[in-house]
Amino acid sequence: QVQLVESGGGLVPAGGSLRLSCAVSGSLFVSDTMGWYRQVPGKQRELVASTSRSGTTDYADSVKGRFTISRDNAKNTVYLQMNSLRPEDTAVYYCYVRLAAIRSEYWGQGSQVTVSS
């Protein structure tokens, strides 16, 4: 059974930093795309950042230059370093992994990130 366990959320003042981690376990297949979405109550889930197995990255315009996604394939873990946080970054952040071999996606449990003004 594939499980994604997130850690690193919390409360931080504006301008601060947080690092989210998401460890994948129980998978027999290579993790292809890994990434992070976020969701605010009443709004659609928004893609924040993603990274391919080869390391190609993609970011939402709103976080470019402030957030950095990275992955450790040996540990099957994806990270999101968030700097210069703003109140509008407040959301629940979800990690995901796409396993192309079985055409499946799996999601983490969600981590609350709250940025105070």
C-alpha cells in the first residue's frame, strides 16, 4: 500500500520560511512526477510546484523565486522549501506522486501552513 507522509507545516510570520517534506513508502514502482498542491477553503486546489524524475521543475507564477522544490530519489522523498512567505500562501499543502507504470496518483494527508501578517 502506497503511503505519503508529510511533515513540516506550521505557523510562521510573513517573510519567514518553512520546509515541507513528503516521504513515499510502500511503492514497488518508480516515482515519476512528484509535487505539491495547496488548497484554501472554498477555492480549487492549486498546483504549487512539481518535479520530474530527471529533475525538471515547474512552479506556479505566484511562488516563482520564493519556493524551491527538490527530491531525493534514493529516499523517495520530495521537499518544498518556502521562503519569503506571505499571508496569501496560507493553505493546506498536499504532496502527490504519480506512478506512470500503473497510471496512478497518490496523495499525502495535507499540511497546514499559516502565514501571519
